[in-house]
Amino acid sequence: MTCLHLLLTLVFAVSLGTPVEIQRPRGVPLTKKQFYEESKPFTCLDGSRTIPFDRVNDDYCDCKDGSDEPGTAACPNGSFHCTNAGYRPMFIPSSRINDGICDCCDTTDEYNSGAKCENTCKELGRKEREVLQKMAEITKEGFLLKQQLIEEAKKGQQEKQSKVTDMQENKKQLDEKVEALRTVKETAEQPEKEAKERHLKAWEEQKAAIRLEKDKAKMAETFLELDDNADGFVSVSELQSHAELDPDADGTLTEIEAQGLMGGAEQVDTSTFESVWPKIKDKYHSESQAEEPAPVETPPDEVKEPVVDNDSEPYPEDDISEEEDEDDEDEDDYHEDDDKAQPTIKTPEKTHEDEEAMPPYDADTQALIDAAQKARDDFEEAEKALREMDDQIRNIEKELSFDFGPDAEFTYLYSQCYELTTSEYIYRLCPFNRVSQKPKYGGSETNLGTWGSWSGPENNKYLLMKYEQGTGCWQGPNRSTTVKLTCGKETVVTSTSEPSRCEYLMEFTTPAVCQEPANIDPSPHDHVEL
Amino acid sequence: CDMSEVLRQRELKPGQSPYRALLDTLELSNSRLSLQLINDNNKVRLLLELYRLQGNMTRVKINELKPLKPRYEVPDVLLSHPITEALSVVAQDENSLVVSLGGKDQRLILSAQPFRLDIVEGSQVLMSLNSRGLLAFEHLRTRKDTISHKISSTVGSMWDSLKKDDDKPGMWEETFKSHTDSKPNGPTSISLDFSLPGVEHVYGIPEHADTLKLKNTDGSDPYRLYNLDVFQYELHNPMALYGAVPVLISHSTDRTMGIFWLNAAETWVDISSNTTMFGKILDFVQVSSEAPQTDVRWMSESGIIDVFIMLGPKPADVFTQYASLTGTQSFPPLSALAYHQCRWNYNDQEDVKTVDQGFDEHDIPYDFIWLDIEHADGKRYFTWDPSKFPQPKEMLQGLMDKRRKLVAIVDPHIKVDSGYKIHNEIRSKNFYVKNKDGGDYEGWCWPGNAGYPDFTNPEMRTWWASQFAYDQYEGSMENQYIWNDMNEPSVFNGPEVTMHKDALHGVWEHRDVHNLYGLYVQKATADGLIQRSEGVQRPFVLTRAFFAGSQRYGAVWTGDNAAEWGHLKISIPMCLSLGLVGISFCGADVGGFFKHPSAELLVRWYQAGAYQPFFRAHAHIDTPRREPWLFGPENTALIREAIRQRYALLPYWYQLFYNAHRTGQPVMRPLWVEYPDDFATFSIEDEYLIGKDLLVHPVTDEGATGVTAYLPGKGEVWYDVHTFQKHDGDQSLYIPVTMSSIPVFQRGGSIICRKDRVRRSSSCMENDPYTLYVALGSQGSAEGELYIDDFHTFSFEEAKQFVHRRLSFSANTLSSRNLAPDSQFSTASWIEKIVIFGGSQPSSATLKSADGTESALEFEFDSTLAVLTLRKPGVNAAADWTIVLR
């Protein structure tokens, strides 16, 4: 039988080097000492009943609230107070009394379990003070840095704000300038167009005259060629020697057919040949180049091939994306390469026109063109400047729209990136933008989430950042990352982990979350011990 | 091609059996009767052996009289050679033989033509074999297109008759998907039918995700027993799952019986309900023509027919009979009965530490944290990932300091890697399973290309066990235990995700031993844990694949379930079915393995799991984290409460497992086991008993606001353990439920010992005092047991170091009496409180100690609920004492 009549214990509180005895039942904190008076019956702290004092800590639970057994494990809902002199006092659940595990650094929770506990309070206290001190220093310095950050951010913000204002003003002017230049351009383009048309028309006419001239020469040449006996007439028989002129394409040019071509005449002279020439000129093979092979039907091929390719391409692509996700991207790359490569290889050769190139514009026309071109260039330049300015304004406005914290202290993180290299990966955090992961030894980058929102607890949402909708996981959700911010002098990613599949956790220190140090006591050594 | 070669047999329809018993070949020794059977179609002879076994069992063995080569007979499953009893022929004529089975006028009638067996008691037929003529035995033969056929065809005239058995496609080679089974022995399947007159309810033959009461399989697939790694299994389906126990239990108000079909090959079981069609064959047996009847047909792909018929008559008798054949549940260390926290995977040592601290921060008890496959270095079991678990001993020590433990997974597929010691040793010792061509069998599993140790080889098992020694398994410590997964065996690129049937285990084909492989893996592992402690510590090994006899080696879980209400619901019949066939230590993954449970489902699953034998939460690697505190403070509190209820009841669970270990009685029981005459209980599977004294009705429906519980027992009473409210038995009762708990009732007439001081692990509670919950029956009396030992060694068995006491209350006197006077154990635990339900207010309560001293006890009486609480008797839990109420 194990009845523990350990009602009262002497608790030594070491304070300022003088031991002071404070008598109270085991497990009772000083603040509740007055409820446990040995001379009186004990009333449960919830007032539910009153019991003789010798039932306090008698290892049987009498009070529903567990208050009669502060020093035993009898009550399921009780708690035990350890003084932990030298360190921090604490409450532990009653179930941890005498369970063989040392919970209180002053060993008072294991008074009857046989567990060998060592008093580690002093050591813990020392370590804690060190940590606290370090923390305090960090917080202090961090907080100072934070003030700078705030100042810079405010300055930056103001600058940006006024820049936007300036730019918007400038933009108005630019707008006007663009409009003015547009008018100038349009005004200059009208005479240019007319002059160009004139020039072109003249050139067309000239070309027609040249073509006529050439045709005539060819006709004369042909006549001479056909007129084998050089009698100044082309006869039916002479024409028949050119089988290619066969109108019904049966391979022979009969006498009747030849006569038909010659308008029923037996022979024609040079002037009558003028009426025959149009009927034969397209088919006629000059005798001097008769053996030259006829051009093959290559152009259709050249045109057809890319068309076929374009048509058939979507099908294989679809198949691939359905079956193999992994290879998809690679395959796509190949296709793209093909597309790019084909035109350069297979561009049909430009058909050479026999005609000479258009003669240069005359000076007047050229002057008009130059004037119009200048107006165009001026206009485009102005328009480009306007677009750029629009972009700049939008970017600044976007930046200004981010929630960079109550004092804009997170502004400095914008458009920065921070990396952490682990044994396998390089993690990259670009605050307010995205988080990514890249294998250290080659491989493509994985998006672990793009900026979502601040998602810390209600009292300080700026302690956590949430990045969402990263690359999807196989059979799982899209990757996401929570970034936990802690106070530090430097801005660094200190660790990453994947506590749950595809849900990443990143620890990140920044001065921006350092709180103002509660600067009351310059020497933290004393109040810890109380 | 059909899914299974065996199913060809299903084409055989009931009718006249071609088999005839040759009565003139009868041989009878003291305990063995044998005679030959002949198949009149092909003249092949079989040898029938009959044994009468101690404890009201009959063994029927049928093999080929002269097989071309030996057929596989399952070793290592029976505890030893079953003890036989004398048989005698009491009557014989030209067509029948009557053998006395002793006992209550039990006889076995053997009819010669057609061959059939009937077991009768008095004038009642209990069971008939081959009464539907479905005995089939594909004898070994030589392939006709080979030269050897021509040689052996000279053996005798039986070959002439073989011509009838034309070779059919699939007989000598089968293809399933892209896998080819070379089937060097040709068709070898066997089949036999059993008729159970008067029976409408049959149970058992796990593992299936199906109802407790087996369904009629007419018009559907038979129940299949073939250990398979099934991905996302379907519910209410007779398909094979991870384990197989070929034991069927029949029950009627008259009698409970069992059929144990000892065969480790792929097996199918057909069940059909009929009405009895006896009569003319057995003139002297009276059978009501109206009687219902269940017909059962077993088919196996190879091996022999070796059947144990367990004749009951009561459920407890069948459990005892089966336990005498295959052994009882191993007695786990107490902590294994507590709560287990598992996940695929706890990522690294830091993660383990954080989760461990999380339990303390949220004041939730747990005993075991588990590490899945990612803990090992590249899935090389027996190793640790050097970057994630660089200091395993440091981690284990950290857990030990909290009196907690760890389980690491060790699967039976071994990475083929010449830099891996385990692989090199197995290869050099020639311990791998071989492929049909004699090379090491290789398949794909978690590590990639892997070999499979031949666990059927005892030398291999001895070597395997030695690998768990602390100096072999680097980084292991005594608080590390083992989990065997994938031991069906799972082969990702094998037929049906398992091993090719023509792979070779020594001279035997995988086909012959398949369902036994997982048992051997767990056996060898458990042996290893025993040996590493020099036989002192009880092992704890969890397995996914199992067979008859696996109960001797540890715990079983229902595999890769899903976070769905249906899966929570089915966990009850699945574990009940296992309990009926010896495997008491069963549980389902709390929360569901695949998918993400809602908070409500998770809470309900914890509440249910807290009242199932093996209580472990587990989750797939792709699911979000789900430690108990991740679902908000309210749900954390609900889960904490569920787990605390488990811990408070650990003394009861422990005593039940001791009882299961000693006697073979299941821990988790269908109601009909304790109320065998109450027809209303026969199909109940949404509630169950733990032992015989606690009735649990888990809530398994989303948004449930109440459940209807059936409280059995005419004239009995039940007490709601949460409200202390008393209810009469023999009624269906609607019980409103909130999220805070599930209905649990204590049987009037029982005494349950609890430890109400729940601490952070069961080890921390070892010396804590007990509270006795005395629930008075309608006669004002109650009984219970208390079992205590050191909770983790074999001393209870080897040195009789335990306390086993009978607690009884009658005539206003509660006493504790020693049930094992020759045992010895001293415990620090004492009796802190006694709560009596259903009593009246006494004027005094006097405690009489063993030394004769008397002292008055204080008490409180709650008159509205009639609950009497005796304050602090303070007696040691191992002492004799009496309390008298006046």
C-alpha cells in the first residue's frame, strides 16, 4: 500500500542569497498559499466542498477542480507548481508528478518515483539569461535597423509618390506631344503618299513600254528562227516543226492545226505574223534553248510542306500532353525549334523578275518621303516614351499598393531575393513575389508559391507570409509556402522544411519584425530569479 | 484468360460425385483411419485419412495415393502434431462405414458410392462433406507433348482414362495481362464441398472488406484468399486483400462450428444458402426438410485437402479448438495496446522530436511514434537515412527519456545493391527466392530492383532474426520495435502486384506457399526481437500480410484504407472477422490512410479506434499533416478525451489480451459470441463487445445525432459508462450522441478495473492505483478479473511472475481472491476507489484486510443514479481483501 502522507513540505526559495522558509503544501504556488491553512478545513478552490485538511495531498481526489491534490497525481485535472529557484517557476499537469520523467528543473515533481533527477535550474537560468540577453541585443539592434527601414521606406514612398505625381504631370505633356506629332505625321504622309503613287504609276507605264519592246524583239527573233528558208515568210510546214505549239496536245501539230494558228493562211509575212504571235508565244520553245529542261513543279511542294506541318502538329502535341507529362515540355521545345528552323531552310527562292528594279525616287518625292519618315520616327519615339512612362507609373503604383506593414517596414524586401542552399536544393525567396526551389546539381526550378497574403495570427498578421498556387503536386495540392518571420539583425532565410507534402515552411529573419524592446530593467539578472 | 485458374473448378456443378470409397482398402489404427477413393471417370486413386483430434475435432486429409511427386503440405502453422484420440468403427455394410467420434453420441458416416462423409450427433447431421459431389482433385500428370509423358504413360492403365481429360488451354501455361505462368506441374487444383444443415450464418475467412456475416456468392465471385497488395481497396467486395485465414465459422442457435482448410495456395470459397436436401441417403437420420442450410465450397490451386472440422458446440469451444491447433494471440507488451502515432513519414529526427513535444504540449498520451520507409537510407532496411536520421540512438534515447517507444519499418524486399550488406549476405548465403530458371528472383518495389529473401527457409529466418541484434542493426535500441509491410509479398511489376507463381522456394513453387510468406516474415522478425533481448522481452511486430497462426507473432492492421466514412464503418466487421479466427490484435489506420479526413471523421475515428485492439493513426505521404492538435482546440480536446479513455481502460485491455493469450478467446467479439441464442445478434456488425463486459457502438455516420444500439440479454442490465445510466437488456435503444463521445456500456454483473490517472505514456502509469467499476447485475452481483505483471517481459510465463485475481461482488460483499496461487509478483499499485453501479445506500462499509484488520471506509452515494463510491480502500492490488456493505 502506498499512502503518501507528505502533506507539507518546506520550500526553500533562494532570494538574494538568504534562504527563506515558506511553508505550504507540496505543489502549491505562493500566490495560493493563503488557501491552504493547516489549522483549518480545506475548501476546494471552486467552493464545491470542504474537507479536513489532512485530505489535502493525501493521494485521493476529493475536489472536482483538483485543488485538494496540488502535490499528487490523484486528480485528473490538477496542476503542480514547481518553484524552480534560479529559473522560471512553472505549472505542470498533475499527471506528470512521479511519472518517472523529470519535468521540473528543481526535481520537485519526482519525489517518489525513483527517477534520478538533477537540479538543472541554475544551468537553465544561466542559459536562458544568455539567450534572453542575446535576444534582447538582437531585438534592440534590430529595432534600430527597423527604424531606419521605416524611415527609408517612408522617404522612398514619398519619393515614389511625388515621382508618380511628377510623372503623371509629364505624362500629360507627353500625351499632348504625341497628339501633336501624330498630326504632323499625318500631314506629312499625305503628300508622300501622292508622290509615291505618281512615281509608281510612271514606273508602271515605263515597264509596260519596255515589255512591249521586248515582245516585239522576241517576235522578230522568232520569225527569223521560224523562217527556215529565209524567204521572209513563215510557212505552215515551218511552223509544224514546232510540235510544242500543238493546240490539242496530242503530240503532233497537224497541217490544219498549223494553218489554224496562222489564221487560215499558207504563209505569213512579218506583219501578219503579229497576229499569229500572241497564239504561240506562251508555248514556243526557242530553238537555241530547246534542250533546256522544263521547270519542275517545285513551288507547290515548297508551299505545301509547312502547311502540312502546321496542320498535323496539334495532334501529336495533344497526345503527348495527355500521356506523358514529364516529356511534354521537352517535346514542345523540339517542335518550337522545328518551327523556327523550317522557314529559314525552306524559304522559297525569290522569283527573279527580269525587269530592272524601280528607279530611285526623284529628288522631290524623296524629300517628301524623308520628311514623312522623320515625322513618323518622331511620333513613334514619343509614343514609346509615353508607353514607358505608363509602365513606370503602373509599376510604382503597384508597389505602392502592397501592404508593406503598418510602418512600411517591409518595403525594403520588395524586388529583392534571398537564397538558402541545403544539401539538395537552393531555395529562393523573393518577398511579395514568389518562392522557388531548384536542385543544387542541375534541373529545373519548381515554383513553391506566388505571393498570396500576410497570414499571421490576428494580433500580428505580419509574422507569417503565405505564398500560394505553386507548381501542382502529383495527386496532391498546388505547392504553397508559409514564411515565418522572426526578428534578426540580418535579412536571411534560416531554414526550410516540408512539414506536409507540398506545404513548405521557410524561416526568415528580418529587422522589420523586431519589436520595441521592453526597456525597463537595464540588468536582466535579478527579475528572472523571482 | 480467366483471372484464376482455380476458378475453372467452379464450372463443376453439384451432382453425383465420381468418387467412390474402396471400403476394402480400409486401414484402422488406434487413431487413424485410412482408405482409398477412386475417381470412376479417370481411375485415379486418392488416399483419405481421418483423425479424431483431442477437443472435439475431426481432421480429414485427402491426397493422391501415388502422386508423381510430393504435393505441398503446409508446415509451421500447426503448433505441433495435434493430439489424436481413438477411433472405432461401430458399424459397416457394403456401402457405408460408421465411425464413433466419442463424446455425445457423435459419429462419422462414410458412404462409399458416391463418396461422402456425414458428421452426426444423435439423429442430427452437423456437417456433410462431398454431399454435393464437388470433391475434385487434379492429379499430377506429365505433359503429353513431352518425351517424359511417353515414358511415364507406361506406368499403368490409369493413363488410358486420362485421354478423357484432354489438355485444355491454360492447363500448362497461363497468361495474366503480360505475365506468364509457366505452370511446370500443370493443373493441380483441389476442391471440396461442405454442407451445414440448420445453418444460416457463417463468418470468418478474412481478409475481406465485407460484412461480418458472409454473403451468398451465387452469381458473384467467390471470396478469394490470396495475399495481395491492393491499391485503394473497394468495400463490400469478396476480392482478396493483404492476408488470408482459411477458417470459416458457422453459427446457429444450436451450435457453433468451424472449418479450417489448411492450404496456403490461392484459395476461393463459395457460399450458398439452400434448404436441406437430405433424406433418402441417410434413412436413419432425421432431417426436417424445411431446414435452412448453408453450403460452402473450398477450392485451392495446389497442395492437398487437409481440413480440420471443429465441432464446438459453443463459440468459446470453437475458439479453444482452433487455438489448440494454431496457437493463441501473442501477449503484447502493455505499451503496444496504447496509442500509436504514425505517418508516412515523419521526416527527420527534428520532426520526431517536434511531434513528441506536441503530444506533451497538448497533454495527449501516446506510447509509440512510427517511422515509415523514408527513414531508411534509400529504402535499405536496417539502415538510417544519414541526413534525416543521423543520430538514431539520440532520437531513441530522447523517446526513452519520456518512457516512449518507436517502430521502424523493415520490409521483406531487399534492394539489389552490391554496397548493401544485407543484400550481399543474402545473396552469398543463397537465401533469395529463385525464379523459375534458378536465378535470384528480382522484382520492383520501393527501393527499385529488389530481391525477396526466402522466408520459408528456416536457415534464412534464423539469419534474418540475427539481424535485429543490437550490434547488427546499427542505431537500434531496446525501445525500437518493428513493422513488416509489403509482405504479401508486394512486387510492383509482378502479376497482381505479387510474386510470380512459378518462382521457387527450394523445391516448392511460390504457388504452393504464397499465403504463408507474410506469416514467416513476421515470425522471423518477432524471433529477432526476442533474441536481441536474450529471450527476456516480449516482441511487438505489426504485419500487413498474415495467415492462420499469425496471431502468435504480433499485430495485424487492415492495410491501406481511406479517409471515408465507409472505411471507418467496415473496420468493425474486418477486425471482428479476424478476431473470430484467432487474430485478436487488429486495427485499422485511424483517420484513413489515403485521402484527407474531415475533422468530424477524424474525431469519430479516434473514438472508434480507442475501442479497437490495435490503435494507430496513420496517413499517406501525400496527405496534409493530421497530428491530433491540427484541427482546432475543440477537436484536439475531443481526440485527447478519446485517447484518454483508451489509457484509462488499459488494465482491462491487458487482462483481455492475457486471457486471449491463455485461452484463445477473442478480445473484440461479435455480440453473438456471448449471446449465441439471441438470433437478433447474428448479423450485428455496427456494435461489438470488448471481452464480454463492454459493449461499444461507434458512431460511423457523418452528422449523426444518435445511434440505435441493441443491448442483448433478457433480464440483464447495461450501464452507460459516460452517464452511469442503467438500461435493460434485450432491447434496441436510441441513444442521442454529441461529438464528445460514442456510446459504451458496461454489462451489469461485471467488474472492470481502470487506471483513471492517465499519464503521457502507459509506462508512466505502471505503478498507478486502480479504480474498480462494479456494475451490478439484476441479481445484485458482479464479477471481474485483474491481471498485473511487469508489462513487458516473459517473466509472467517463465517465472510465473504475475498477479491474477478474481474480483466478485455478491450479497453486499466485494472481495479479491487469488486466481493463481502459485504465481508471484509484487506491485506498487493499489486500489484507490471503488464505484458501484446499481446498488443501494449502505449504512457502513468495512474493509477487511488479509491480516484480519478491519477499517471503516468512507463512501458517497448518488441516489439519482444509484452510484456508490467507496473512498480510498488503499489496499495493495495484489492483496486479499473483502469489503462488506451493511
